[in-house]
Amino acid sequence: MTKRYDSSRQWYAIHTYSGYEEKVAESIRQRAESLDMGDKIFQVLVPKEKMIEIKNGKRRVVEKRIFQGYVLVEMKLYEDAWYIVRNTPNVTGFVGTGTEPTPVEADEIAKILKRMGRDEPKHKFDYRVGEVVNIVDGPFKGFDGAINEIDAQKGKLKVLVNMFGRETPVELDGLQVKRV
């Protein structure tokens, strides 16, 4: 068995069974604490971002996993720390080439952390471009139109409304429309 040893503090991606990300993260935290590995295993993250979901005309903020089936661990790659993480229930292995875990690039981690720290949640619509909707609020109330564009960042929809024999784009909030 080769000795795995890297004294630098780096992030590694761990592959888990989908749906078990939180359990794996908590298990790694508990095992690191109970086995006094705080100097080798530092942080365990399940990358998530806040999104605004609109369902049945109700708006709510939900957290969605960015990467299904992955957990990020900041650690020093010593044999004992590597063993603890690798043998955590529901972990299928480290992401890397061959048998050696490959650290996640620092700029990639920075992007993920920035995405996780986003204060403004994205909107999640259960509509698709081309779908016909009815406008239920605002000056165009009662009109039907086809969705032309979805801006999840702003929570806006661009709907093409037929007025005077011509299609006119109208920008609406996601709560101003409903399915026909």
C-alpha cells in the first residue's frame, strides 16, 4: 500500500450516492471530531444555492444542491484522514485519476463558494419557452400569450401577447401568470 501524504490544505471532491450528500457530510464531520482529526479535516460542504421556486402561484425560497452526488472536503491528504473519508458510509470514492484523489482547483472552489454565498436567490419556474400562459395580474390581465424568454435571475418572463393583430412582448413577474 502506498503512503498517501500531502501536508497542504486542499479541497477534494467526494462522490456519494445521490440523496445522501447531507448524511455523508455530517458523518465525516462527526468522525473527524470523534477521532480528533481537526488538524487534518477542516471543512465539509454540500454545495447548495438558494433559488426562488414558484409553484401554484406561491413563491418560496428553497435550497438546491449544485452538484448531485458530491460533497467537498477541505483536508490535508494524510493516510488516516483519507481512510476516514473514503470509508464513510455512502461514499463511493474520491474524484481523481486512478487511485489518487485529485485536489479541486482553487479558482473552481472560489466560484463554487461565491455561488453558494449568493444573497439574491435565483428564480425557478416550472414554465418553458413556448408555453401558453394566462396573465392574471397587471394591465394585461385576461390576455393569453406564449412565453418567449425566461430570466431566472430577475424572476421575469417575457410573454408575447397578441394585440391588434400583432405580437407584443410584455415583461411580467412570474406571479402574474398561470397555465392555461
